Amino acid sequence: MELHRKNYDFWTTDNHFDEKTKEEIKAITDENEIKERFYKNLEFGTAGLRGILGAGTNRMNIYTVGASTQGFADYLLNEDIDHTKGVAISFDPRNMSKEFAKYTALVFNANGIKTYIYTDIRPTPQLSFTIRHLNCVAGVMITASHNPKEYNGYKVYGPDGAQVNSPYDEKIINYVNNTIFDKVKTISIEEAKEKGLYIELEEDIDIEFLKECQNISLNPELIKEFGNIPIVYTPLHGAGYIPTINLLKNVGFTNIRVVESQAIPDGNFPTIEYPNPEEREAFNYAIEITKEINAEIIFAQDPDADRVGVMCRDKNGDYVKLNGNMVGVILAEYVITQMQKKNKLPKNAAIITSVVSSQMTNIIAEKNNIKCFEVFTGFKHIGELIKKFETEDTYKFIYGFEESYGYLIGDYARDKDAIGIAMIICEICAYLKSKNLTMLEYLNQIYLKYGFYKEDTVSIVMKGITGSEKIQKIMEHFTDNYPKQINGIDVKEYKNYKTSQTKNLQTGEITKLDYPVSNIRYFKLVDDTWACLRPSGTEPKLKLYIGVVRDTDEEATKVLEEVKNDFLKIVSSV
């Protein structure tokens, strides 16, 4: 009997599964759908779980969440870890988030592990802050970030407030993989509370979190002077609304127009198909309001408020969407130059970015005598390096970002934060108002200062079993094969992060990459153009990244499009 049928029979007959779950499964008549749901266990990866909601081993449900929590609990109990410090738990407004959070807490409680749980939605960066604030041993955030409404997820955090990293993630995965569904322990909420294991968090931590966000402000006096600039904000039905509005009001912004139809937390995301601030469609409702009040900028957050996207007005009064790299370099330039101006820049200051983010960040750091570190995609790698700086007392982290719209200033959290960053983006608007500049004019000044660096990302969606196999085939092809040219430009260097090797195509020399193993292929061209290929860690997508640098905006834009099209053609031919 095939595995998916064996799993199907178990879920439809075993007493461990409730009748509602069994009925949902028995109602499925499509054999392909049965196979999709049961051909494997939902993978507990290095960041936890993420998947489509529904019954089945390859879906997000109480049973897969419970098994993952039991495995995590076994890890905390059997390794040399002080589990008495407890686990912090939070959740966003997605469907089943609250139920998953509560069940997660009760599984921990049944294993004798104390939990600190929020009773209502909170953003991911606040969960990161809470772990450190309460000195917890770990944390769990129930969210699928910016995925469509059909999804939910389960993010696992360590005691430093960052998502767990190697080797701890592999250990947790091993425990989870060895957990059997019907061996999951649970307990009633009444008994858990009576034993002092189920602790509900109050609003006092909200206040402490917002204080830390407020402390990253670099020009509070300018906010007081120009705090009436018109700004439009949409939380896209997510967890960011209340903390963001409270923070902006606390620092002195008085003219924030919220997209009311998208302010209500709702896991069905009724006004938008894809609650992702990376997509222009996420701003459609906000743009209508923006035109009414001639706003300086629009910003949007994803459902768990760890990513933020920005649109700003051009000289013609139209609104232009900034990509993640554009916002990233604006923040880098602002933070560094303003810290210098106010004598707040540490001598050992460092910024961190990802290998697929703009190379302009490295140049900004270099020109300002600041160390810039590159890590793999996934903010947990930035969090890990912040911890290393602290442990070894080497560098002082001031700023980090990923091109996928994730940013952090300061170390109050160890994950990307769309709450504090929203305040800084508005502060930059106030700063620019004092200089009679727009955001786009400021960005152009940065380009003129450092060079016209332009980047783009292409996501190729490949769903299901066949999609997964296709992605694997493409990545395997580029293990031993690589283009000699892209858009007629010679490839100088080929980096295979899976084999940890760099090959210089001009000399033939092969050197070892000083990075952990990761499924990434990176091509550096002779003119500093670069292209990169990696599977998404959270969605059924193959992602292509491209970056160029030229002397003018027009030339950079033209070459970027040409390189992107040729690289896409090369990948699609596999």
C-alpha cells in the first residue's frame, strides 16, 4: 500500500482523530488531493512549520501542530536546557492562529513546561522582544507571514529571541520527526492554570515593547516639528494596527490616515488576495486615500507585522513603489549618517545584510568605515550574528535588512520589525520635509553618491509534488552546470553554497566558501553584475535575484531588464 493511502486509512479510523477531521478527509473524492494531503508529513524545517490549513499529515492542523510541539517539548526536556524559564507564545489573526497557540501552550504544559501566552494577536517582533524581556528559554509564533489565507505556520525561537539556528534547529527537527501523533500529551486549560503553567500576558509588555521601538528614533525633534505630514497606512488586516498607531502617536505623528477597510484583523483577508507588501496590489485601497490627501508616503505591513512595504510620491504626483532593496539602502544611509551627525555611531559599528540583497549596502558601509556582513536569506541568520557580536564583544549591531522587506534597527528584537521601522520611515519623511526633499529625491541623492545599483527578484511558482520535483531538478542542474555568460557578459565567479565552493571561471581556481551549506547558486559577472538562484524556504517558489550597477539610472534600469530576461531564459530552459 502506498504511503499516502496508509496515512489516509490511519487518519480515518484511529480514535486519536476527532470525527470532524475524519469527515473532512472522507469527503475528499479526488485521489490527487488525498495524495497531496498524505504523501508526506508537513515538513518541520529550520524555521518551523508552514502549510495549507486542513486535515492530513501534509497540512496545518491541531494534530501536526501538536506533534511539532511535543517534539519541541521533548527537545527542551532531554537536552541540557533550563526549560523552567518557560516558553513565550503569540499569534497573528490568521484562521486557526488562536486555536493553534492555545493548543501549543497546553501541550507544553502537559509536559510540565510553563508558557507565557498572549490572549490576543501580537506582531512577530513583539514575540521576539517578549522572549528576551521575560528571559524565556524559547518562543513560538503562530503565523504564515505574508502567505495567502489558506496558509498558517509555526515559527520556533530560541532564548536570544531569534529563530532557532544550527545546530539547535536540526536537533529540534529530529525530535519532531520522531514524534508519533497519538503520543502527544495535553492537559485542560483549567488544570494548566491551576498548576501555574498557563500564564496569560498583560498589556504592560506592550508598553515596554513600544518604548524600545521609540528609542531607535534619531531625530525626535523633527517629528515634533513636522509630525503633521500626511501619511497613509494599511495593516492589511494584520497584527500591526494597534502597536503601530500607538507608536506613531506616542512620538508625535498627527496625520496618519489608516485604510479602515483593512484595519480590522481578519484571517480571510477579504479585501486582498495576497497580504504581501511586496506586491503592488497590496496598496490598491491605500492609493485611493493617498490621492485625496496628497500624502508623502504609503506604508503597508504583512499580517504578522514583520515586513513593511513603501510607496512614495514622484515629481508628477504619482505614487511609485519602492522595492525592498531601495528601502533598505535608504534606511542604511539615514541610520549611518544621522548616527554620525549626532555622535551616536559606535566605533565598532556593523550592519548585516543577506547575500541576495543589494550590493550597495556594502558600498555605503565601506565609504563610511563601517563593517558590513553578509549572511544567508532568513532573518534568523542576522539574529545569530547579532548574538555572536554580543558574545564575543566584537561589533555593535546597528542595522540589518533583507531584500524581502525585512528590517531591524538596534537589538531590542532579533527578528525583522515592521513596527519600529514604520516609525523610522515616517521620521525620514519628517527629516526630508525639513530639507524640502521627497523620498525619491533622497534615494536619487544616494545613487549619485554611491552609484546606481538596481536589483530585481523573479518568483516562479511551482506548486505541489510536480512543482517541488521541478525546483529540485533545476537546482541540481546548476550544481555542475553554469552559464559562461549572462546577457553577453562573462561570468567571473560561480558560487555553489550547497557544495561550499567558489570557482573562478577565469583562472579555474576553486576555493572553499566560509558559509554553512545552503541550496543557493550565485553568479558574479566581470562588471559586478550578479545573479542568484534559490528555492523559497516558505512558499512553492523558485526565486531568481539579479543586481547591476551603472553610472546612470537609465543605463542601470536597461541592463537590469536585459540581464533578468536572459537569466530567466537560461533557468527556464532546464
